[in-house]
Amino acid sequence: MEGVKVWLWRHSYSSLCLQWKQLEYIKKMKPRGGGRRCCVTVGCSKLDRRRGQSSTSTSTSDREAVRCIRIEKVEELRKQGHEPYAYKWDRTHTATELQSLYQHLLPGEESPDEVSVSGRILARRAFGKLVFLTLRDHSGTIQLYFQKDDFLLQSPSFDLLKSLVDVGDFLGASGSLKRTDKGELSVRVSSFSILTKSLLPLPDKYHGLTDLDTRYRQRYVDMIANPQVAAVFRNRAKIMSVIRKTVESYDFVEVETPVLQGEVGGAEARPFVTYHNSLGRDLYLRIATELHLKRMLVGGFEKVYEIGRIFRNEGISTRHNPEFTTIEMYEAYSDYESMMSMAEEIVTQCALSVQGKLTIDYQGTDISLQRPWKRETMHNLVKEASGIDFSEFGDNLKAAKEVTLTKLGNSFGDKEISAVSNCSSVGHVLNEVFEIVVEPTLIQPTFVLDYPIEISPLAKPHRSSLGLTERFELFICGRELANAFSELTDPMDQRSRLEEQVRQHNQKKQTTRDLKDDESENDMYEVTLDEDFLTALEYGMPPASGMGLGIDRLVMLLTNSASIRDVIAFPVLKVQQ
């Protein structure tokens, strides 16, 4: 073909065969007047031997060459009267249904039943008048068996199949069932149609898509190349469904609350800020659903929940994504003991649905979800791990810091020492020690009870322990999975605590400004009182318990996924350079 440059860049025998087949196809194609001409790069030790030539640029030229060839194939299909981007296809069975319905066929046996399937081509093998394709749909794979003499007159030709159909294309095929002599159930195709012509090549069959950054950025390719990735998201959908069924079996009602909010509340986190042109005001993407769900209790609902996205303008790690999914639920006339039972019920039901058992493997560690789960106070866990009894300090912040740094300072890094030194209360020091020393050791399911009042502004004071609240967090594999309270219903106490939270935040922000500490820019956001929430409490909210549970982390646990990015289909990433 005029204008075609040929380079040999692939070195494996199979790849060279593929490239020569593509070249032979190009030679058959006749350029049309005014049409597109492709400069095809099909090879190339010369390019690879150039000093400084990167594998990335080679890969890019590879993709562009294949794309150019396939665009020509699209034009050729249309020239022959075949639309390469179909409107629909009537399918009678999925691949898995056929495998189940015709499992009785023995090698060499055929069924006269006519079936119709559709899906993406994952592999192809051609032998003269025979072609075998591997087709995958959402349920699994099945082999297509093409024999030249079987084709119906109205179907695209056998030669067209061999020359214009590629791995990656979507195909619809009709025919009878046959189990080959090698035992492979196959559709013996009598007619087919190209449903979607792919322009870009799929990842290499044997090496797959392994670059993590590319996998996250192009999740659609990741799911094609790695079927187990799609299985994670199917299990995620199953977990979401089980959560809904579980809580609704206890008469909880699902409600929706605003994503765009006028005040930031329900947690302590830096929000995303946007601007509403018509209203002429800043709005915030919610950092929690808590305060609006409590308004529903004030309004007369007794059991409510919401599964929704939460947005926090903070760091990214294997455990944190700026947007994540939680379930928050509130039950009138109950306390935090009720939410412990609910947390156990939700997690165990999800585990049984996905894993079929309550002893699961997570990254090489056996986790037992058998109920009941361990329950222990934060004070006792810290005392056991560090030898420090924080109940002895009372309000003596100086003594708490000195004892902590004396006993544990040698094992702390600069970051941990700074965190303890900057604590504003004994309760904050206790929490820092817990997070540093205890939290990573909580591998089996553990409810950590009775948090300090200073770090729990929305929780009810403990009925028998001064300075503490009726609050728990659930930890599994060293990660917080759920957070729950006996909810604070006293509007005057609530106002006082939220005002103190605002005061402490503003003090911390001023200190950051004075020190010009760029690393603490997360503290440079405004925190205000949600006056409407406080007004709602003054109308009266019944005694209640509430819980937030991280769905992404639950999916991580039940699908044995190491990173939160593995369970979010399209995670937030840095801008690609």
C-alpha cells in the first residue's frame, strides 16, 4: 500500500505473525480518493535501538498504528454495507446459562437448538476454513466456532470475519450448540454481526494490565484485562443490597439529605467549597449526613438511614479517598448498645452473602467475624498497651503529656511527639496514644468504648463515668469501620460543645497563621455553628442512638482488597503529567 512505512518492533513469533497479518490486510486495502491514509508502524528494532527511546513512546506508537488500521477496517465495513456500530442485538442466553443448560453434551455431540449470544471477543484462532473466537459477556465466556460452509447468505462473509474482526470487538452470533472433541462447549455459528468495532488494542493476553496508575485511570480497561476486578464491584453492589435489606428488616426508612450544605457539620474535616451563582453564596459538599438525619428524628421519624457519598478535602492514602460512601443510621429510644448489635448484624450478613462464611482471609490474616465481638474501653486498652492510666490525671494536661512522652517518647517519631505536645486536653492526649499505640493492633473485630468528651462533641455524656461519652468505634484489621453514639439531645449542652469546637479550631488556625506553617493548611478553613440544627434540637429530639459505617472499608475487608482505590471504580487521582 502506498504511503505505508513498515518497521519491525515486536520480537515474539506470535506478535510478528499478527503484525504481518495486519500488513497483508493493509496491502489489500485500496486508498480511496480524498480518503484517510495511514502511516502504519508495524515493526521496529531500529526504533527500539535508538538511545533514549522509552517503552512508553513505543507503546503509544503501537496503539496508534493499530488504531489507524482499525479505522480503515471501519471504513471497509461500511463500504461493504455492514454498520460497525449496531443499535441492538437480540440475545437468547448468556454464556453461563449455556454452560449450565448444555453441560450434558459429550465431546463431539451437537444440539439442534438455535441460540444467540453477544459479547466482547477476547481471543481468536484461525485455521484455514475454521475460526475460533472466545466471547465474554457479563456472566462468563463461551467459544464461538466458525466453519466457512455453515454461513448463511445474509450474514457477513467468512472472509470478512477473518480480515475485519479483531480481538476487542463486540460481536453478536447465532447458531447451534456443539461440544468439541476437546470438550469445549461452543456455539457453531451460522450468522454473526459486528456490534461495536473497537479501535484500540486490549492489553497483552499474558501480562495483562499491571501498572497500578493506569489501572485506576482506565478502570474500564482494567476490568476487561482483569476479570477479578469486575468481580470486586459486583460484590460491592451485593454488599450495598444486603446492607439495605438488613436495616430495612428492622423497619429503618431510607431518606435523602442535601449534598450541598450551607454550614459544615457532623464531623471535623476540611470541606470542598463551591459557589452558587443564583444564591450568591458559598456552599459546601457535605462531610457527614448526621445533622440532617437527626432533624428527621425531630420531625417524627423513629428509624432512618442514608447510604450516600461523603466529601472531605483531605489526604489520599490506601485508606482514604476524598469522596467515599457511608451508611448513617439513627434509631429513636435506643442507646449505643443497640448500634453494637446492628454493626455486628450488618457485617456478618454481608460476609455470609459474599464469602459464605464468617472466618475470612484478609491479606494473609484470618479474621473471625463470629459474634459476639470483643468490647473494651479506650482507657483500658491504652493502659494495657502503654502502662499509662489516664484516669489518674484528671484535668492535669501537663502531667499527661510529661508521662506520655517519658514512657513512650523513645518509640515516637517527630510527628507523634509534636501531636502529643500540641494536644489541648487530657482527652486529646489519650486519643493520640490510642491511635499511635493501640489502633494498629486491633486486628480482630473490637468495639472500643467510652471516648473522652473533648473529642466527641455530638455524643451523650456517659451515665456513670465523668468526662467520657457513650461512644464506640469498631475496628477490624487495625482500621476504623464504624463510629456510633448515644446521641446528645440536650440543646444547651450541644450548643456549648459546638461553640468550644469552633473556638478550638479558630485558635489552631491562628497558631498556624502565626507560625506560617504551610504543612498545616488543612486547618485553614472556616467552622461555623449550624444554628438551624440547634434550633431543631430545641424543639426536642427523642433519646436515640446513631452510627456511621464506612462501606468502602467494609468492601475492602470482604473482597480482600489492600487499598480503598481497589474498591472505588473511579478513584480521585493526581493530574497525569
